[in-house]
Amino acid sequence: MALLNISHVFKSYSAGGMFARRAQEVVRDVSFACEPGECLGIVGESGSGKSTLGRMIAGLEKPDRGIVHWEGRPVWDRRQRGCRISAVFQDYTSSINPFFTVEEAIMEPLRTSGMHKRKDRSSVDLLLEQVGLNASYRERYPHELSGGEAQRVCIARAIATEPHYIVMDEAVSSLDGSVQLLVLDLLKALRRKYAMSYMFITHDLQAAAYLCDRILFFKEGRVEEIIATEQLRNAQSEYARHLLRMVITS
Amino acid sequence: MKMRLLTNLLQDKLAVLSLAVIGLILAAGAMAPVFAPHDPNAVNMDLRYAGASWHYLLGNDHLGRCILSRLIYGIRPSVLGVLAALFVSVALGAFLGLVAGYFKGKTDAVIMRVCDIMLSFPGYVMTLAIVGILGVGLGNILLAFMLLKWAWFARIIRASVLQAAEADYIKFARITGVPSITILLRHVVPVVSADIAVVASSSFGSMILQLSGFSFLGLGVQAPNAEWGMMLNEARDVMFSRPELMLAPGLAIVLTVSAVNFMSDALQTALDPTLSKTNRKFREQASLPVKLRGKEVA
């Protein structure tokens, strides 16, 4: 059975004021599935609705129509979901509560899942070590971290509960080039270690191709094409070919 | 967390001073009979407008009453009463603002429309109406404050919750299944508490002045009882011949309001890790910014 099953999903937002009945469709009839351990890249421009799709996959929003099922159960049910889904976001400055130390931030999902009884402070050290930070970071506040460090802490926090899949919304997009590469390598290594699935949402085809097994091209709320990364040069759809040309010429 | 708050607060001299002033005022108000040297309502016509003396430290008013004693007894309605009313209305406003800002949608619409209705009436007119219905007296004025002010607080707090709820750490908490109430208490309240402190402390001063305004109209504290605003108004009659009579109640109001303002300022600084001084040693070694830019990926 597929880990994640998305079938005929629609989502629209009402535009205008309280009494306006106009609705803008952001996601239109999207269907795809994701296998356990797979890394799926969702590539699209800003405003294409890919972040809305990401929010629905993460269970933050309910689709208007269609199903988003995770292991056969609706993903927006918080109790069903537990701590088996996690996320990493683009904006590392607002990803960690400014009032929390690194340790408190990493302990939060553990505490929610009740895992903090099994896992103690040493597990925070271990998690930090796995993302390439040492134990001295534990007592630091988010404003004392650089972008790359903060994003590593977010990754450590995301893997703390050993989730089955992680939704990453532009997780490396706001980092500098060399740091991006380091974080992508880290994500690759962690995925092998924990056998997790990634949902890697980005506008950067290069980053997606570097990390993902399959790439989904997303445009104006629709799936244009889903293709394995090795097969990328054989992409059929106009949009995918256009993006590929952009990468080659740049 | 609590330890850090305390050490940060004690490092700030102004915070310690304002905390001491507030503590002293509250203690003096609560134990007024112990602190006051005389009966605040004892009339002594021989001592009308008497200046400061060893027996009457701040002099006497137009009825020869001890000003210091009246000042100390006046803490009760002016500071303790207003603080209680403020606490209730801020608590109510904060609760509704948090709920409206965090849950949005229909909940938000309903709460905000009620706020709109409350705010569409001028504050003084509504207070007059409530006093008209319930009758004259300090308790009813304070009740009117509680019933009216919450809408204003709810508005402001909602706005800051809306902004705070956009943060990615709240999205993360929701994804990993943290219950809404925990998110509100753990993530939203600390962030918006700075705004709550600012609006609460700034309206504290205006509430003291409003209360004195109503007392002047004869709707609040009744005549023989001491209240700072009423003392100011009594002194107003002799403003040109005896201007010094305004000093004692005027300075008391200024002192209290500024102590509360400084206190809320210091509290914010102590609570916010980005402003705290204790972590400076980390900050210097922590950030080694990577200055490389460009398209080096893949």
C-alpha cells in the first residue's frame, strides 16, 4: 500500500471580503501516490499552489474535495497523524520559537508524542550530532544561530520523533549556495539512515533533481508530469521541458 | 526560564527601582491604616491650607485634612481598584483576542463584530449609561471599565496573535500534533505578552485619570473618601492661590504610572531572549556567517 495517497484533490480560497462568493481555485484535481522510503520532489513556480498542496499533505488544511490519505487514514486527523509526519520550512528565522532554546525546540515534538520518557537529554545531543552540530548548541537561542545552523536544528527537530515522512517546503531555498549543498547532503544521509520519505517542495529543479527519486511538475494547481529523476531528459510536458531548458542555459 | 527572568530583572536597576516603588505603593494601600499618620477624613478648620510641618508631612487641604493620609487612603480606589478592573478586562480581552486570532473563521467574525458594537459607543457615554442603570459608586465605575475596555484589548491582542500565528514554529507544532490549547499557551502567549504588557500599562494611567474624572462629576468615589483624582479636583479650586496642593496627588499619579510603564518595559526585556544580556557571550561565538553566494548546487 502506498504510504501517501492523494486522489482528486481540490482546494480553493475565497477571494474578496466576507460577503464575496468568488473563489479562487488553487489546487485542481491533483492525484498521486508516494511509496514508503521514496523522495518525491514537487517543482513549481511561486503561486503555483505547491505550498497549499504541501499544507494539505502535512495535515494543516483540509481539501475541499478529494482525499489525502496517509497509510489509509485521513491525514488531517491529528490523533491519527501523531508524530509520524513532520516538516521543515523555508523561513528559518520563524521556524523556531524565539523564546525557546535549541534543546527546548527539539524536545517539543518528543514531549508531544510522549517519547521524552524514553529519550532524555542525551538524545538531543545525538540528534544535534547527526545534523552536524555539537552539544554546545543546546543552550542557544534561535537568534544566536546562522541560517544554516538554524535549518539544521529544524531538521534535527523534524527527525526527532523518527517520522515516516517529512514535508519540506522550500527547505533549502533561503540558504546560501554552499550551505544548500551541505544541507541537501545531510538530508540524503538522514534518509538512508532512518528510511524516511521526503516530500520536497521547491522551485529549484536542480536541488530537487539532486535529492529526489521522482519529480512532480506542478503548474497552476495541476500536475503537469511525474517522472523519475533518471528519466528527466525524456520529460514530455511542455512545462517540464521549459524548466529543464532554463536549468541548462543558466 | 523563571530563574533567567529573575536574574535579568535584577540586573536592570530601573526595573528594581520601579518594582520597589510599585511594591511600596501596593503595600501602603493595602495597609493604609498602619501607614497613614492621621484619620484621612478628620476635618480641622484651624489648619486650613496649612503648609508642611513635622506633624502633617504634606500639609493640609481646604478642610484641614491631612494630605499624606488622604494620599495613602487614596491608593485603594486609585491604584488597587483600577488594577483589579484592568486585570479583569485585560484577562477577558486577552482570552477573546487569543481565541479570535488563533482560530480565525467564524469564531473570529463573531467576536470581532461584538467588539465592533462595543467600540462604536464612546467610552464615557457607555460608562455614564452603566452608572445611570446601576447607580453611583466606585464599584459601578470599575464594573463599567471592565465591561467596556475588554473590546479594545481583544482587538489589539487579536491583531498581534494573527501575526504571531503565521510563524512556522506554530505550523510545525500543529503538524506534529500538539493540541491547540498547548500551542496557545506555549507559543502564542509568550510572544503576544509583550503587546499585552504595553497596552495594559499604558491604559493603566488613562484609567486612573478617567476614574478621577468620574469622581469629579460625583459619579465615582463619594465626597469625604479620598481618591487621587478627586484630590486634584479639589485642589483645582485654589489652583492660582495654592498651586502646591496639586503637587501631592499629581506627582503620586505620575510616579505610579511611570513605575508601571518602566516595569512593563523591563519585563519585556527580561523575557525576550533576543534582548537579554546574559547570553551575549554565546552570541559572539555563535554566528560565523557564511558569505558565499551563487548557484553552486549540483
